[in-house]
Amino acid sequence: MDRTVRTVDDVMRLLDGLFASGADRWTREGATWWDEFYADRSRPVPFFAAKPDENLVGLVERGGLGGGRALDLGCGPGRNALYLAGRGFEVDAVDLSPAALTWAGERARAAGVRVGFHQGDAFALAGEEFAGPYDLVYDSGCFHHLPPHRRVGYLDLLDRHLAPGGHFALTCFAAGAMGSELSDADLYRERRLHGGLAYTPASLRHVFAGLTEIELRRMREEPPESPYFGEAFLWAGLFRRAQPARDSGDPEVSGAEEVVSPAGSVVGGRGAGRVEALDGSGTGP
Ligand SMILES: C[S@@+](CC[C@H](N)C(=O)[O-])C[C@H]1O[C@@H](n2cnc3c(N)ncnc32)[C@H](O)[C@@H]1O
């Protein structure tokens, strides 16, 4: 008989272990699978091309971000991290796969840009090897490879490391176009993620309810000759974390914005205390 669960990490590991052996592409054990995926750089995988996402370029070119510090989650061979560094951001980029990071490092040297690359599980390394506050957390295609229970750590990373007023942007599989549409519970029953999870707009809004949605649209399909990456089977989402309340001394009359943690709890401003954190603690980052 085993009674191993004592902490949230124990629960996470227990749920990871419900998946079939070899299904893991999201913890340190999943790195080998990704290394093999990246081993042959000549494969015609669309995101192997060193092109930044069209939505990211649009956001930066519109001046919607204003620079600062950026974190690229699951950066792969680094195409978006390199773009951000080339546009003046101070960039940290993290990925499970040593092979992907070797490739990304070569690209960074060739492009003459500096990126702080980190190898390992982003959610385990956050706060240890890299830390916010980040003005931008960007994720192109990592989130949809996480099993449902790992969303908790994802939101915790945003909670701790996305700056107040900072932006979070992601691309992920769009339901009806790409990815598994099994319910969260059925993914555990089937013991695999079937190549990644599909999301609907409602499911993304539910997961990221603690952030303000700025834009949620399908990625624009980019032709092969385009300098940008774009696939219409992906959502391109842009969210923003609320600004801190102005320190008027009286939150009832300050008119300040609510400060909401990405997990959905109101931690400051007029609405402080009205919404419980998902873990019931009512505490913020
Ligand atoms: C579909 S690839 C996208 C790569 C890159 N963002 C791009 O678009 O070119 C997903 C990446 O997420 C990484 N990944 C998955 N789970 C991760 C985790 N827990 N921590 C860090 N990286 C992770 C994988 O190693 C893989 O390189």
C-alpha cells in the first residue's frame, strides 16, 4: 500500500503517472521525446523555420508592448525569443529539450542577439533559474501540450512572474481544426493527450479568467514566402494583467482597477477579497 500524496507536487506527479508510459511530453522525462523531434532539422515542420509568429510581430510593431522583459515558454529552436531580443526585449527563454536549445543558441549567435536560455521544466525552474516580473510572457505551442492538472502550475507561473499591467500571449490548437477534443477527464481515462489539446474560446477564457482578454482570434495563415509564421489551426490570444491599484489610502474611493491574479482571485483594488483564489486561500501572488 502506498500513501504518497502530501503536497500539491505529489498530486501533480500522481496525475502525471496516470498517463501511459511514453506519453509524457511536459516534464523533464518528456525531454527525450522532444530531442528526437528536433534531431533532424531538415524535416518540413512549419515551426522549424526561423520566422516569428505573425500575431507577435503585429503586437510589437503596433507598439502595443513598449519593450521590457519577456519570457518565452517552451521556446523550441527560439524563433520568437530571437525576434523579441532583436526588437530590444531582454529575453529569457525556456524549453525541456537540450536539442532545441542547442539549435536556438546557434541561431542567437548567428543573429548576434542575446537571449537567456534555460533548459528544463519551465514550471519547476521559474523562480529558481529565471524570475519575473516580465512585461510579456509568450507561449507559442507549449500550453496545449500540458495535461489538465499542469494548468495549475502554468497559472501559478503567471501569478508569480507576469508583471502587473504585463501581457500574456499564446498560440494554441483551435478546437475543430487541430488537437484532441476529449474532455479533461477522458484524457486521463485514455491515458494520453493525442498530440495536444484543442481549446475553444470559452475554454481559454475559463482558464485565463484572471486576466483581461484583449484579443482572441485565429492565427492568420501565412504563405510560404512570408517572413512570418502563421497557421489558421491555431488560436492567437492576447491577455493583460490588471495594473495595481493607485495608493489612495481608501480603495473604496480610489477608482483603481482591481488587481486580479491570473488564477482569478482579486488581490487588490476595489474588489479585493470578493473572489476566492482557486485554491480557496484568497491570497495573491
Ligand atoms: C510545439 S513546440 C513549440 C516550440 C516553439 N515555441 C515554437 O513555436 O517554435 C512545444 C515546445 O514546448 C516545450 N515544452 C513542453 N513542455 C514544457 C515544459 N514543461 N517546460 C518547458 N518547455 C516545455 C517542448 O520541449 C517543445 O519544444
